[in-house]
Amino acid sequence: MMKFAHCPHCGSPTVSRALGGRPREFCAGCNRPYFHNPIAAAAAVILDGGRILLCHRNSSVFRGRWSIPAGFCEEDETIEACAVREAKEEVGLDVEIVGLIDANSGFEVAGRPVVGVYFRVEPKGGLIEPGDDVDGAEFFPLAAVPDLPFAGDRRVVEILRTGRYPYQDVALPPETR
């Protein structure tokens, strides 16, 4: 995650100070704290029977490895719209969200923590065709998925294999229903 040597607002140097029980960056001039929050990402989980669609990565991170179609949320879109957009961009499919599988944190890329939200989607049109940042897309049996670089992807595959959804049995208090 980008750290500031100087405040992007006033140009003063940054200093470290405790806030919320941990060290944080602050501007020495305008006293503004800087929080280095994770990036939101959405994944489109496309199944065909007992098979899952994976992308062969052609991006700078984990090039040549397989992953679930996913990407970063833009500042003007919902996390759901991001999943739909990423399915179209990465594998050429128009999709509709039919459920939520999981949300988890990823720390595989140093300095770029991610919160990933994995949606189960159904294809509604288009043809499987790799986009700009992938060079292949292929269905794999859930029992024979290649080694995936992202822990969140591996967790989702395990959820799908076992049918044990981590949040399925969460009961809400009566006053929230």
C-alpha cells in the first residue's frame, strides 16, 4: 500500500502517531490521518455442473496462474456491478448474480490488501472469450482445480466442494428481520 512521505494535501512531511491503538501516518502540518485501507474486489463464480470457470492470468501479478474471474471495484460502481463487469471483461460472459458465496481478506500481494466478495453468477449471454488481462478461460472439475495463487479463491473452491457455506447459518436478531 502506498505510504506518503509528504501530505498530498499540503505538502508537509508525514509523521507516525498512535491512533486507535496502532501507529498511523499523520500530516505534520494539517494533522490529517492517513488510513491505508484494503481495496474492494469482486469475483464472478461461474459453475457448470461440478466444474468452475477459471481464467489464465496475463496480468503483472501471478502471470501464468489460474484464478476465479475477478477485479477491483471502481469508485462509481457497486460491488455487484463490479462482479458483472469483471465476468464480461475477463471471460466475455454476460451474467446475473444469483447468490453470495463468501467474503474474505487477501494479503498475497505485498502492500495491496484486498477484501474479496465472491458472487455465484449465471451466464445470460455472450461466449467464453478471454479479455485483455487473461489469455485463457477453462472449466475445471472442482475436485481437480490447479494450484490457485489467491487464498480467497482456494477457500471458495473448498466451500463449493464441501457445501459448507461459512455464513449460511448466521441468525439475525429478531428486531433486524
